[in-house]
Amino acid sequence: MKRFLIPLGVFVVLVVFLAVGLTLNPRDVPSPLKDKPAPAFTLPQLAAAGKSFSPADMKGQVWLFNVWASWCVSCRQEHPLLVAFAKEGKLPVVGLNYKDQEADAKGWLAQFGDPYVLSAVDADGRVGIDYGVYGVPETYVIDKAGMIRMKHTGPITPESLQKQILPLVAELSK
Amino acid sequence: MKLSSLLVWCVLIFSAAAMAKEAAPMAADLEVEKRMVAISEELRCLVCQNESLSGSHAELAQDLRREIRKMIGEGKTDKEILDFMVARYGDFVRYRPPVKPTTWLLWGGPFLLLAGGIAALIAFLRRRAREVAAPELSEEERRRAAALLDQSNS
């Protein structure tokens, strides 16, 4: 009887490892940008022609930087949450319109609502590369000193907003 | 099939090939292209994680290859280009991540498993050798066995 216990034990350990592995998200790659200064850039704004935006403009406040595109299906999924969140007015949400067409982007915001104080236009995706964007939507929490404190890859869910983003924002806003 | 219809098929097939999407513009310099491919084969495409950056058709991979070409043009070394990628996407982009405390288990794990397997094999073989070797009979047991054999023979 004892000789069957060892293989059984090994099997159970394997099953536990596999079960844990299945619950992990392979897209959730830890970002090396955490606790680093948000890469600088200057990009034109989507709505206000002629005006530009750079992260330095946000110095002194905690803000969310949300990468979105009209062609991005998951963005539509998180969008109502962002719109509702922006209405609360807790902190500014800046958009990065990633590799999009201007008309499509404007139409998308008109149709689904615009949660952003402004959207910077990253037409060729060069700024996205500096921020390590690989799966739109992505959201960054940036603190008063302009440091990236958190990167969330994929659509924000009510759960991730309540459990991860808001507590961190509260901490940073002190 | 008649010759004429064969000819029609040929024309159709070739014209279809001609209409297919044109190949992406190659970098003017073949050397640059070679280096770009060599570097991008070391890198993981984060959009389709089981493809290398050089083999992926994802848009991000195309953009990153463009960046690599640009950096080669600027005279950056291979290491500088790899560092550029790691600074943005983390060690995960490299198929051969650097050896450091967080990757010790990754690099050493297979050898640990191998050592464990060899230890288990040795233990198993030793135990089996012990079980197979018949125990020596003592003088007393030998006498009893002989007596039993005598009894059954008579």
C-alpha cells in the first residue's frame, strides 16, 4: 500500500501546480516600468487640434493613463466602467489613442462616451512602445512625482478597480 | 484535362499570385536585415507569446522590427537593442533570460529534477537488489530443510 502513496503524492502535487497555473493570466507580464518615471513624450491631442500633451503637464497629481483604440474589442468592455469612474471625478483619466484613425477614434468616443480629460494621439505606436504596451487596453497609475506605480494589462474589471487601483490611488493621494 | 483548360488554370493561378499582398518592404541593406532577424529571434512577441519577434505577423512585432532596424541604423550594439526591449517589456521578452535570483529556479529547475530522478532511481535499484538476493540460510535452517526434504523423499 505504501508504495502507491509516493506516486499518488507526486500526482497530487502536479495537479496542484497545474491548477494554480490555469488560474494565472499569461498576459499579466510584470512590467519593468513599475516605480520608474513615466517615459516623456509630446503628442497632439485628439479633440483640441493644435494642442499637445506631455506627462509633465500632470505633475503634482495622481492620474490614470489609459491606452485605448477604436479597433480594440476589450476596450469596449472596460469602457462603461471608465465612463462611470470618470463621472465620480476622483482623479483625471488621460487617454492614449493607440494606432488609430482620427475619425474612428472621435466616432467611438461620441458613441460610447468620453471618460478622458484628453486623449493624446499615438498614431504610429511609438509612445506605446516606450510604455511597453502589447495588449490594448492597458492602464497606468502615475503618481504626483510622475512615477508609474502600477500597470494593468487588459480591460479593467470592477474587481481590479476596487481591489487594486483604488486602494493604490488612495495611498498615493495622501 | 485539355491543354487549353490547363492553360486557363495556369493563368488564373499566376494572376492570383500576382494580386496577393506585396511583401513588406525589405530594408535596403541586407546586413541590417540579417542583424535584425538575429536579434529578433532572441525576442518573444508579447502579442502571440509562443512566437519569436522575427516570425510574428502581429502588428506590434512589425513595429518592433521597425524599431530594431532604426536602432541598427543608428549604430546601436546588439546589447543596447536587447536592453531597450528589456527596459520596456521585462526579462520575459528574452527567450534566454539572464541568470539572477528570480530566474535561478527557471535555469536550475531542470537540473534539480534530473538530480531528484537519479536519486530516486538509485534508491529503487538498491532496494530491489536487496529484495532479489536470497537470504543466506543459517546452519540450523539448513539442517531443518534437509530433514524436511528427507521426509518427503522417503
